Amino acid sequence: MSLRIVVCVKYVPDATGDRHFADDLTVDRDDVDGLLSELDEYAVEQALQIAEEADGAEITVLTVGPEDAKDALRKALSMGADKAVHVEDDDLHGTDVMGTSLVLAKAIEKTGYDVVLCGMASTDGVMGVLPAILAERLGVPQVTLLSEVSVEEGTVKGRRDGDTASEWLEAALPAVVSVTDQSGEARYPSFKGIMAAKKKPVESLDLSDLGIEAEEVGLEGAWSAVDSAAERPARTAGTIVKDEGEGGKQLAEYLAGQKFI
Amino acid sequence: MAEVLVYVDHVDGAVRKPTLELLTLARRIGEPIAVALGSGAEATAATLAEHGAVKILTADAPEFADYLVVPKVDALQAAYEAASAGGSLAAVLVPSSAEGKEIAARLAVRIGSGIITDAVDLEAGDGGPVATQSAFAAAFTTRSRVSKGTPVVTVKPNSAPVEAAPAAGAVEALNVVFGEKATGTKVVSRTPRESTGRPELTEAAIVVSGGRGVNGAENFSVIEALADSLGAAVGASRAAVDAGWYPHSHQVGQTGKSVSPQLYIASGISGAIQHRAGMQTSKTIVAVNKDPEAPIFDLVDYGVVGDLFEVVPQLTDEIKARKG
């Protein structure tokens, strides 16, 4: 039987743009161009590599988000994923990680899976906890933050580089896997891939398709709330000197004045 | 008085500094009850009591080391249930390490509570604890709270001072029954990171980082020498790490570590958004870069436009001379 891989991806505001909050304190997604989260490209790449090694595999990319989020799916399809699932519903606006993970878990179960692949974090919220929550919700092993990953004979193996040690992990499928930006550079879509992606199926689902009530998601259904957001005051302009041969000594003088030496 | 559960990050009984900072924050909300798991758990008690823990719940079992994350979630949940039986549990605080965040998140789902990650400050509020967070590469500061269940909050290193606050620190054994999912992910082998003898990057008071301008692995000795003269940790930009010049565990930035030291010295780092995200909350920022247009100079308190191979060794020598 072919290996079913579901890659969870997120459509995020470009980190190089002027990101800010909307009036309701959710992430503003209108004024900054969106794209497939860079960190999710690593997950798509590892899915493609696992599929290449497998004796038959099918890669589904899954996202939860507004209409524009289709761009993220198209990018993943053009990299080589086989099909896409887009969960879109007006009631999803403002959903927190708990609601998003609920929606993803239901959509993953509906799609069917052996491996769920995620990036290490999104580049907008940057919580980095969604894969662990998905594993909890799906009741399958969590094999997360891998810098190296392989799937063989129903087992996922990988290396997790932690703060104090590197660990080799192993779990039986099905499992939730997340990969870091150290797992291997993501490929660029080829022209052929971009053309092929236009013909690949994108299934649209809404909350009722997944048996989720509107109250369980959205800003009202969130389990945490942002009360205020303020732009960090610009740092006051510092002193800049040009090194004329004494730059290091001048810097030492400054550091001594600040009591660092 | 309300109680606050504090998850203890320790290595064989040696409590890591962020946990002591957590105790400072916990005391603003209630009486800290510490939860220490694994080898050396009981040895944490004296330090934790000295910093305000009224009680220390401990458990040790091979599962904590042999399987990933879930056994610790089972144990923290047992501690949560024991502590909340009294009816006055105000929050669960966990250090914002990669593992800490995963433990906290899974606990939050299980107990039906909201979660806030990577708080940089925490104070008591009318509707429960209020957390301060940095957003969008630290361009914004938000204040948030959990609106459902017992707040679960993970807190970044360097978010509060370590304060002595002697408390009873009674040690109690925590009874943990592991669920069937606890052994799902086996840790087949573990290679401890070699100690550099320098402070931990996220905990250090001073961080000295090198970037593309360092131009080679062998040249990082210039950065290390400056770090050692100041007793600092060494960081690296993504460009330097991607080039293979310095280990990824030292990467500062969006996809690496986020640091907030008293002093951050950037050498040969242009200051792209990816890097700024990990360091711009530092108290004092200093940069050396040969490009006067480098964006890093927009952030600095003091900057030197010049060749780092001239400026940094001169700085190192001057520091050594001044320190005698």
C-alpha cells in the first residue's frame, strides 16, 4: 500500500514586509503579501524525499486559511506534492493554535495518513507547538524538530538536536513529524512543476464538512486573547564611529563607560 | 493563597537559570510549587527552596529519558491534578525551551486550557496572569491572557531577575502512572553536546556573535577570543551557520535562538530581519561592520564602521589590558 503523507502548511505574511496587527488584534493579512511559510518548505522537501525513497507514496498538502492561502498550496504542488486540501470558512477568522490544530486533526483524519509532516514553526506566530498538539489530538507518536529524517518499513527515524544533546528518535507509523531548517534546502519548483500544479486537484472543505461547530474556532472560540499590541519604540540613534585605527579602543572605552568591563 | 506550578528544567539535579527566573515570576501570582522530573530530581530541592518553592514534587523513572516528551506530560498532568485538587491553582509555568513548549502545549490540550508561549514578562491581573510577548521579529509587544482553563504559560530565558526568597521547599513524591502513548517515541541514543566552557547562549549576560563578515570557520577564533575576554557566549548569524562556519546550536535569529542579553556585540553581521528577530530585545547593542549602510547600525547603541579583523582583536586586547 502506498505511503500516505500529509504536509501541513501555512500561508503567512511575508516576514520582510511591514507586518502589523489588524484592529481586532489578529495578524493583518491584507496589507502585506502572503506566501508559503519558508519553514514549511522544508517539510514539503522532506515529504518529497521520503516519497522518492518509498515504494509508492502520495503527498497531500493541507492548509487552513482564507482564499489567498491557495497560493501556499500551489507552491507546494509545484514543488511536487500530488494533491491539496484547503479548509476555508469565514468562521475561522481569529482562530488560535488550539482551534487550528482541531481543524487540522479532523482534516488529516478525513484525508487518511501514515505520516503527518510539519515545519518547525510558522514564521508569523512562531509558537512551534502545533506539531506536538497535533500528535496529542491524533493520539499518535510525536517525532518532532528533526534535522534528519527517514521512513522505512513502517518506522520513522530521525535526529533531534536539542539544547543539551542530540537524540536519535524512532517511532512506528502513523506519526506526526516536524523538521527544522537544518533538514535540507528546499527545492525550487521547475517550470514543468509549475505547469503540472495547475492541473492537480485542490479539495475545498468547510467546518461543516469536518463536523466542527463555529463556536469551537474563531476569535470567540480562542482559549487565549490578545488585549493590546504596541509597536516597539524605535531604538534611539546610537553613536557610529569610523575606524581610523583606534576603533577597537574607542569601543572598549564605550563598554567601560557602560560598566561592561 | 493561590498556587502556581513551575516545571523545572535541570540537568542531573543542577537547576538551569531560566527555572529560577520562573520562580520570580511565579511569586508575583501565587505560591510556587515546583515539579522536577527524572534523574537528580530530588537534588534540585535546595536550590528551588532558596528561590521560593514552597513544595517540590519529584518523580524519577526510566521513561523520562527513554521516550520523548509524553512521559513528562503525563507527570506534569499528575502534578496539575494533585495541585488543582485544592481548587486554587492560578497558572502552570514552563521554561520556553523547545521541549518545554511541547510539554506545555500537550498539557494545555489535555486539561482544556489556553496556552501562551514565549512570554517575556508576566504579572498578576484581574482576569488572571497577563503575559507580555514580542511579535513580528520583536517589532511589536503584545499583552495577552489565557481565557479558558488554568493558564499555561511558557517563559523565555532572561525575562526576570533571579531572586533569593527562601521558602519551605518540602519534597513530596509525585505518583505518576504513564499512559499507553507515553512510550510512542523511543530515544534510541543520546549524544550530549560538548561543553564549550562558555555560558549558555540564551542565558548569557553578554553575547558576541559573528556573521558573514567573519568569512571562514577558522576566523571564528577572533569572535571566541572577544567572547572569552568578556565571559560571554558565542552566537552566529544564519549566514555563518549555513556556510558551515559555526554549529547551528549557536544560531541567533528567527529560526535559531532568541537572545535578550545585557550586551549584544554583532561582528560582520548585516542585520537582516532573520537575525534581528533573535536579538533586538537585547539591552545594549554594539556592532562592528565594514559596510556603513548595514541595517544593523539602525539598532546599535554604539557602532564601529571598520574591518572586524582590525577592530575586534584591538578591542579584545584592550579589554584584557583593562581587566589586568
